[in-house]
Amino acid sequence: MRTDENSEIDGIDREIIRELLAHARKSFRDLGLKVHLSPNATAERVRRLVEAGIISGFHAEVDRTKLGQSLQAYIDIRLKPGTSAQTFQMSAAKLTGILSMASMTGALDFRLRVACKDQEDLVGLIESLRSKAGVQETNTSIILGEITRWV
């Protein structure tokens, strides 16, 4: 079922979700002003969305450049024969710079999103994946920019 067809949420809920995705710390008062509800009614809707599992958490967005990690990339990975997904995940989780890992169908096994200081740091991470995590092949794409669709 598509999110926009979910009968558990309405247009106001979707607007609340969009606002929280953009500004997770927004007060119920400010959020209510945006969606034309009282702070109490807004808080109740957010509580209901959390209880329904539609909102699973509130997160901070981190400026990776200010942390010294100005280069972000996707690394597509094919594992060596005999390397299990679980073994790879445990090994890769120990490496610095990996933001997320997604297992995939198709010709490649995983896609990693990484943040590195510079090109040299990225090369070091790729070499660590090959030597320590059972990676046979990589294909890396530098992220130049990103547009996020909120809901």
C-alpha cells in the first residue's frame, strides 16, 4: 500500500510528518501553527503517529563537512564467493566512515553510503573493505548533491 493511500493518516498527518522530517525539534506550538491545530491537538497526533509506528524516531541532521567529512559517496559492492552477508556486515560495521549499508538484489550485493575526509580517505576505506570485509569488487560514485523527498 502506498503511503498516500494509508487510511490511518490524513493530510494533516502528512504535513506534520513533512515538518518533522525537515525540523525534528520543532515545538508542538510551532508545528501546530504550521498545520492549523492547537499545540495539544498536534501533540496528540504526533503521539498517535509514534504509537502506530509511522514515526519511529526523531533524528538530528549532521553537517558532515563541519565534522571534516566533506566527501560523500556510494560504494556498490560484490562480495567474494564464500563471504556471507552477515560476515560482511559485521566486518564493515567496524570500519570508520560507513553511514549506511543496504543489501540489494541484482548483480551487486550491497550499497554503502560513506563519508570521508578526502579522496585518500575514501581510497583507504575501499582498500579496507577489500582486505578486511570479503569484498571482491567495488563501484564508487561520488555524491555531488542530493534532493530528499519528504513524504
